[in-house]
Amino acid sequence: MRPRRSPRPRRADARDRAPPSGGAAGRRGLHRPDRADDGVGPGQSAQAVASHFTAEQAAAFSKAIEADLGARGARVALVFRAGRSRADMPKGIDYTHGALWIYREIRTADGGVVQGYAVYNLYAGDGKAWPVSQSRLVQDYPLDFVRASSVDDVGVILPSPEMQRRLLNLVDSPAYAALHNPSYTLVANPFSAAHQNCTNFLLDLVAAAAWETSDPAQIRADLTAHFTPTTIKAGSLPRWLGPVVDPRLQTDDQPGPIRTATYESLAAFMRANGLITDAYVLRERPTG
């Protein structure tokens, strides 16, 4: 069943002008918007530099992603990366982190303004600045996002034009922060309000935009009725020993099989409800 009020495309206006196909502006001197948590670096969800890419490769790939989104006229996209090798991840999960990429005005350190993609994340703590079982909303940039990848590709969900408009309005409203639950677990149950991870947060944002509600209880009820989560086989995770092995793995919100939101299940939900233009995997193309 589609959301009660399915998004309808509307005529673009000046605020919805498409980003240039050549990618976003350069990264020098960029100033993070006020909502960014500048004093605290991303937690374990985003290592400073993953060994998979050199700095040059990460920069080139981040620009390639921006160029791809720009060529598709994307003002808002959901982009996913894998912070661990696929061999180390449970079956059915190809990506460990997802975030909103939004093309908008960005203030530079010298007070200027450039157009570019800003990345809106939910990050778990690193155990130093804040606990690993807690998350914060942090805004950074495409290069930060790609540097923490451990594989050669990203997953992309391109919402419909109307959904892009609604998601942009949602991010710029108090509802964005209100929908964040700081209690973090790696495999949060999307039907429970106990914990949240980055992909569940994206799912909640998509649901809020699609059903035009910011009521968490209503979002839970609608998702329970209409969302099919990814089920993780019990042997894929140290379920009961999880809190001992990794304090980010809490399973008290999983009364039965371990269920969570993933790139695949979120894309399937959006496709089934007419909320999507495309979903695809973008691979790095080595140069030289």
C-alpha cells in the first residue's frame, strides 16, 4: 500500500535548480553549517581515513559521485558506503553507513558562499568524545564520507523530485533533530523506538516526508504496516555476546529474528511506494 498521501511531482522553481553536472565546488576553506558538530569528529562509523583509498583516490571518487549526482539533477540523494570489507559483514548487508547528500549553499571560511553537496550523517560515538552507544547528527562533506569507505563502490538512492523537495524541507525544520534517537545500536529494529542507527534514521526521515508526519508513534505504526526489513541470520552476529564484544551492538529491541533497515530494504520500500527515481551502485574507476 502506498503512503496515504503519495508525493506528487511539482513544477520546479528557482530554489530547485539542478546542480551542475561537473560536480560541486572545491573543498578549500569550506565552513560547516551551524548544525554541524564541528568540535567532535565522526565516531567509529567514520574512521578518519580508511586504508582502502589513498587521499588522492578518495578525493577523485568523491568528485565522481558529486558529478554523477549533478548529471542526474539530484538536489537530495541517499548515499551508502561500506566501512568494513564485505567479508566481515553479515549476509544481506552491503553497506554500513548511509547519509543524505544535499546540494545547497555552503559558507566558506572567509565568509563566501559556494554551491556544493553537504552530507548529513548520524554517527555513533568513538568512546572518547561521547559513548559508542550514543549517536549525534553531524554534517560533513563528500570527501569525509568517501575516506571512510573500505570498498570500491557506494550505493545510491535517488528520491523522486517531490520527495527530494520534502526531504530538503524536513532537514531544514526542527523535525529533523526531533526524529533523532541518540540511543545507538548497529542493527536497530525499525519497528521499535528503543534504538536507532544511521539507516533507520534515514528510513524515519523518508517515512516522515512520504506520510507528511513528524509523529514518531505514527511513523512506527506506518512502517510496521508497510516496510519489509532485512532479516539477519542469527549466526551472522554474536547476538547475545554482542554488548561484550562491541558495545554498539545492542539487541534488546529484537524480540525475535534480528531485523534492521539496509540500503536494499530502504530502496525496495521507496520503489514499491513510488518515492524513487532510481537506485544504483556507483563504482570507483581507477585512474592511471
